[in-house]
Amino acid sequence: MSLGKLGYYNPEKPLENRITDIGPPHYEQFFPPVIKRNYGKWLYHEILEPGVLVHVSETGEKAYTVRVGGARLMSVQHIREICDIADKYCDGYVRWTTRNCVEFITDSEEKAKALKADLDSRKFPKGSYKFPVGGTGCSITNIVHTQGWIHCHTPATDASGIVKSVHDELFDYFKNMTLPAKLRISLACCLNMCGAVHCSDIAILGVHRKPPMIDDEVLAKICEIPLVVAACPLGAIRPAKTEDGRKTVRVNQERCMFCGNCYTMCAAMPLADSEGDGVAILAGGKISNRKSAPKFSKVIIPYIPNEPPRWPKVCETIRHIVEVYAKDARKYERLGEWAERIGWEKFFEKIGIPFTEKSLDDYRLAYDTYRTTTHFKYTEHVWEVAKAVGGV
């Protein structure tokens, strides 16, 4: 018997009994049965009430989905309770959305109603919902956010704390579909932007305002100086020596954009500062192609100081923006589309925030060179068709 058949590597036959299917399991095995039977056969879906959807297949089968808000960080106990609910109503199947909502899918309306009633009855000891149902249609769904002070090494603000505070202010808009259109909020705790702040209706961005501090005593002992210099995207770091001849680095403060890449490479260059750190507010972005092209978010408030544990100024500002938008925008008009229709100057006037040279900071990419959207203003094909039909 060969070494390969015994489970050992055989250098004479390196491909014998080689395992080639290492990797994640195929997603199809995690489908609920009703989804698997009707995969690719869905005709349409409807929102029966906030947080409850029905998908109708061409076979006549229906799949009912109950969506609940979930936290990005969950305890094992909470996840076990979610699994118990899925076992009771959904044959053990459950899914998470990209915005950290939890969706329970059933194959009958009776199960969906019983499931929703059960979810509404489950509360924490202080009375808040464990599994708030909502986040569908013209509402605010979960706020996507990054790690913040809990886990990230370069944050300028917290993530979970500030998101919890803002979501408490906007909870009615999660439970009810009373907005003109869907409204997406996100948070990134620094400008490396692990979150989706570059393309959200409203975005909270943690910002540093001071360059990194340099600990000359330990820098050369724990950091590789060439890597620290190379880590800066703007070339703001150069090698240097202290007065007593020790190797270190220096930062050109005029070039520094406070990104924290240097601290990622070297723990002797901390960036966090209680006075300089805070948040910026961006608005007007979206990913959707519906009605208009995708849009990048624009800076509308360059700085609000950190005010833990509840960030009152940030919460008040975002709630005011949402309320003005809800009152003034047309049906199905996203926040950025509303701002462009009335004009950004009018947007600032209605919101009641100052318009400065730092406002409307944007990302352009190569807009004049490349096609960045499916909405074309002009193509050669359109010109040829117009000539063919006598339009020009």
C-alpha cells in the first residue's frame, strides 16, 4: 500500500489523494427549502408592513421574511436566542443582511405573523426591543459602522457607542416607513473608511486633526524606519536623528492628512488625541442607479467634537437633517437628489448650517474620462441612432 493511501504525503506521487476542494462550502446548501425550490423563479416582492416582506414565485409559492435590527457586535447568548427562534419558526434557517439586520424566512403567512408577535414580545430588562422589526422600504435601516474604540487601532471616534446614540434618536424612522425614500446612514471611525461613508445618504466620519506624536525613546527599538517612511501616502515622513544621534523620523505637518498609516506600521507614532479628534458629517451619497446616477457623499459639516457617551450634538444634527428631508423632499427622492434639485446652497439654508470653503468636499475620480455609471449623458451610439432616424 502506498504512502498516499495511508494518509501520508508521498514525494514520489505528489498528486496522490490530493484534496482540491478546500474553501468555503457552496452557499446553496444554506438556503431555506422554499428559497432553494424557487431559486431564480421569483416574480415580484411586496412589503406587507414595516419589516415584513413576501416574495412570490412563478410556481405560486411564497416566502415571508421578517427583518429585525441587529447589532454589529453580539453576545453568544444573543446569537443563541436568534438560533432558537429560527429553530422554532424557520426550520433552523436564518440570515444576516449586509447592514447587520437579521432576517427570518418562513413559507407561510401564519408562521410569519406568529414570528413577528414573538419577536415584538422579547425585550431587554430595561424595556427596549431585543429584536425590533422594521428597516424596510422608505425607512432607515441599520447603521453600518466600523470597529471604533472597541477594536480599531486608528479611530478618531467610537463606532458602536455613537451609532447606538444616533439610532435611538431615529428609531421611529426604523419602525415606520414614513420617509420619502430609503435613507442609509453609515459611520467610519477614521478616514481610511472601512465603512460605506463615501456613498451614503448621511455619513459620520471620524477625523483626526493633529499629526502623529513621535516617541523618540522607543521608535528605533520597535519600528522599521524604512517601512514607516514608505507607509505615508503623501511622503510626509522622513528619516531623522535625535540630538544624541538616535535614529527616528520627523513628520512634515503641512503634508500630513492624519490617516494613521504610520501608526499602523509603528506603535511609537500614536495619532489619537482627545482634543483634536472628532467627527465630520457627510451627505448626499448613494449606490443605487434608480432615477439618477450613483453619487459620492459630500462634506457638509467638517468637524463636531467627540462628546461620549451619547454624542448629543451629532445626534441633534443628524435628526434635524432627517426631519427637514422628510418634510421637504418629494416621494421616492433620495437625500442627495433632493439637495441637487433644490440646490446645495438652499440645502445648507434649510438645514441651518454654515456654508464654508470646506463644505461640499467631494471625490471626483476620472469622471470626464471614464464611464462611472450606467446613466450615460451621451454616447456615439446615441448619435448614430439619432442620425439614422433623422433626428439631427
